[in-house]
Amino acid sequence: MDFQLEPGTSNSWVTGYAGTALALAAADRRLPAPIRRRAARAADRAADWLIGHVDADGAWGYRTQLRGDLDSTAWALRLSALRRRPIGESSWAFVDDHHSPIGYHTYRSAEQSGSWAAPSPDVAAAALLALHAAGRLTPARLAEFRDTLPDEPRTEGWSSQWWADRGYPTAIVAALFAATGGQRWIRDLQPDENPGTAWDLATTLWILAARRADPRELREARRRLIADQPVTGGWLGSARLVVPSARGSGTSESSTDARGVFTTATAIQALLAGQLSFAGPTSGRAVRGGAARRTHRDDWADGWVAAMAAAVPGLDAAAAARAFARLTRTSLRAPSPWPSSQLSSLAAGTPLEFSAGAAPALRLTTEVGDPLLPPRRRLTSGLADMASTARSLGLRSAWRQAAHPLMVLADPRLPVPAGNQFWLWAGLDLEPAGNPVLKAYVSLLAEDLDGWPARERQFLLAAGIPDRSPVFRTLEMLAENGWCHEAGVGVSRRGWGLKIYYELPGYRPDLVSRVLESAGLDPDPAALAPEVPGVVRASLAAKSRAGIALRVQPLTGLVTEVTVAAAFGPPLVGREVIARRVQTWLDSLPAPGAGDTHRTAVDMLLPGWATASPQARMHSLLTRSRSPGGDETKVYLRPAAG
């Protein structure tokens, strides 16, 4: 799965494209036999999955349950042909139905699809390559396609309404002519002289290989692409897909392949075309001509953390920076894909968020684990980084105790969808008093998998909570009104604890009152209302997503804190005004110093938002909590990415 557009991430189209790259690798005898066998197994899985998700017309769409399009169908058919899977005649009829004398069309009906039905050279090339793989491409059909291409300027290649640059459309057209012996049509192509991203490097090599460039030029292009390969094996996603406005002009939306699947599949095809054996997907070392590369971290977030830590009186800023670096050594490995809402729903796709409360401290939530790995491996790498951080903070014993219930939720055997955005996050609280708190937030996958109530119950029982503890009745009350989004553990030198967070369709003061009462706390919810004058209103929070969180003691099941959460809306009056109004409100609260850390955070973060979109939110979340020790308010803020 890759790319993030309004309908969601692509599975069918990307599976067909990536599966084709694997099928080509499986058939290339220049590669070592173990790599070919591994590629064949993966290509077969992709082909079989696609066969199981073909629609009634014998076609595939951008993702399952969307109408079929020619590009997605062409890649699925080419993969099926390469792996010798049976192909129904209805699929070939679908291809023919999207052909006209002026080219091949992504969608057939201009009346239904507007500009999306315009012919596109890359889509045509994909369709003809599928026909070629199946032995159905006729010379007449190829010549007809050639006649639809503009003669001039031959050197610059071709553009497509679906892509932000000429690289891919030109590369796939060139690959078609190379596969059919038509190099004479592409001998004058001149790809980008200064390719920057992995995507540029891959399409440049592909074009050069297709037109049989000078060997020295080809070797240099291969060397640069291999040198750009991260140690994890896959290249950093940089393919920019664009969606034109179907009924008007311009672009309606765009997306980059944040997981790097499309870019990596393109690099594989380019390297195969360029006749080079290259690193396997877990190697990190090229088979020929490459060298092992050290792993570096993308340090843009380190500056924010160091600055925020330095602003807390008495806090060891250097130690805080070291702890954050250890915690994010995998998630911020360079080159990183952040920000990306496709990979994470934390802070609108930014892998770092700060919270400001009354007590001076550095409090943050961050991504952990390699964001480009599949969910299971990403989870494993994140847990390893958390365990390492716990040891460095002197929390090894508490982490071991908390790990048992945590693994109920982080069970790698769960069938987590490949497009999962959040399974594990980490939190880190550092105070001048020197009692660090490390937190793990784990999704119950309620939106993806059935059975979240059972997982929630198993989590609590694994923490030693008695089966008949009152907390279960409180959770039943919450389940009648919402669903459990995440649960987690927090470890410190004092021990460890649990937290359960429920998503609700809106703020419910009556429900808050009942939950407080069940926890033995003052049931008057007024002081917990998500109300910030001129910014957040409880009446609006009642109509939008909100949440309730419970802090629970292990072994006893006692609820020791109840938290109400509400999201900030878009900054319609500007981020500076929002910050000023929130600051005024915090300063008016009875808690001493309630606004101090917020003031520090705003002073630190606001300048970085100067060039951001007016609708982008620096303030993300408001929480208000009640415990036997009193009420507490926190405001969550995120830095501008990059």
C-alpha cells in the first residue's frame, strides 16, 4: 500500500506495480538464485491477492472497492502474465474498451470522468506492456501508439496528467520501446541532468538503460542510485502522484509514496534494465559496486527537543536530548519520510508533539520504529528502541513488569493491515526532579480488526487486575458510547501504571459525570469542560470527536485519574491569535504557573510556523484531568515539520 489520496491508500494499483518489479527480478538470471526465489514468492503472493480482488468487469482500481481503471488493470495483468496466472477474457476486453484511435484512456467515459478520461502516454505504455507480456501485442497496435506521441521535442520525453514530472511517463514509454525493439524512437531522450531524489535517480537510470546510453553514463547513473539506497534496502519515497481536477483545471490533490513502495519498485526495474545486481531488501550492502552505509538520524526534531529541554529550569537538557535520540534512533533514521499523514495520525503526520502543563517539564509524544517497515517489523523495531531507552533511563525493571500486558496488544500475530498508520507510539516525560517517565501507547486496532473489547480485557487481566474489578463496569459504560482507541503503559522509578483512552462522537458531560462518580471523584464535570474562550467551545466539542481516558492501577484496577480530551479546530483567526487566547485562559486558571510552559512552548515553536498553511494547526489537543490530587490542564502543540 502506498500514496494517500481522498479515497485512501492504494492497494490494488501499487500491488500490481510492485509485484511486476518482483516478477521481473524473479525472471532475471543475472541475480543470485536466493534473491530470485524470494522475489518469486513475493510476486506470487501479490498476483494471487490481485486475482482474489478482481471486480466483476475483470478489472482493478486504485484500491479495492473503487471502480476499475486501465492503469491499475494493466499492472495487475502484466504481473499475472509474468507469473503465468490465468487471465479471463473480460480483463482483456476491459483493456480494449479503454482504447481509441487517439490513445489509451485511464477511464473510458469522458461524460462520467471528465478530464480523467483523457489519453495518457504512461497508461498506454503500461497497457501495451501487459499485452506484450501475455503475447497479445501486435505490431499494428504498437505502431498506432507511436503515432499518438508528439514528434517534438523528442529529447524531453513525455508528460502525464497523473505525475508531477516527466521522469516516470518518459521512463515507462522508453521501457515499452526497449522491450519491443524500438530503441530508434527513444535514442535522443535526455533525462534530468541533475536528478535529486531517489525517484529522479531511478527514472533517469531507467531512461538511460532503455535507450542504451553510453556505458560510462550508465555506470554513473547506477552508482548514484545505489549510493542513495538506505541501509534498510528500500529507497525513500519521492514519487509525486497528482490528481487533476476532473471537471475543471489544475490539481485537486497530490501525494508522495511515503512508504517508498512505488519508488523502490521503480528503482528495481531501472537497475534490472541497467543490468546491475543490487542489494537485497534486507542487505544494506550492494552485491557489486556498493558499500555498507552507516545509519544516520534525521536531526530536524532534535533541535526542537533540545530547545524545549533547555527552557525548563533545572532540567538536564543534554540528558534529555540523549534520551530522545535513543528513543527515535529508528523512527528518525535518515533519510526520513516525515511529515506524512499516510504513515502516522500523530500530530497530523508530524512525528513529534509536545504537551504543556502546569509543572515545568519536557513532555512529548513521538513515533518509534522504522516507519517504512511493514506493521509487524515496525512494531518490533519500536519496542526494541523503547526497551533500550528504558535501560538508559534506569527503568529496566519497571519496563519488564509493564511489557507483559503490553505484548497482549502488540502481539505480532495480529493480522494488522499493511496500511496501518498507528500501532505503537512512545511518550517521554522529563522533570527537573529527575524522575523520568517512559510511556508506550498501543492501538487496539478497533477500526481495522474485530475483537477490540476482548483485547482490552486481556490487556487488563494481564496487568493483574481482578476479573470483577469495578473498572470493567466503567469501561462497559464507555463502550456503550464509543470505542477504545488505545491503551498503554507508563513506567517510572516509582513503578508503572496503565491508561485506557476511548474515542467518542462528541463531548458528553453526562457521561463524564458518571465516569467520575464511578471512580470515586467529584462528579461535577464543569471544571473539565473543553472550553477555551474564543478558541474551543464545549457546545462544538459535543458535535466533534472527543475522548475520555482513565488512568488505572495495575493489580488493583483502581481508577486514579479521569481525563477529558477535545481537539482544537483549524486556526481560523490565525495561530498567533489562538496562542494568545489560550495563554490568557491558562493564566486565569487557579493552578499556579498553569500557563508558564505553554508560553515557553509558543515562544519556541511559533516562529517555525511562519510559512505554513494558514489552516495548519500548531495547537492540536486540549486535555483536562481530575485525580485525588486535584485538576490539571494540558495543551498539546506540534512543531512545524522540516
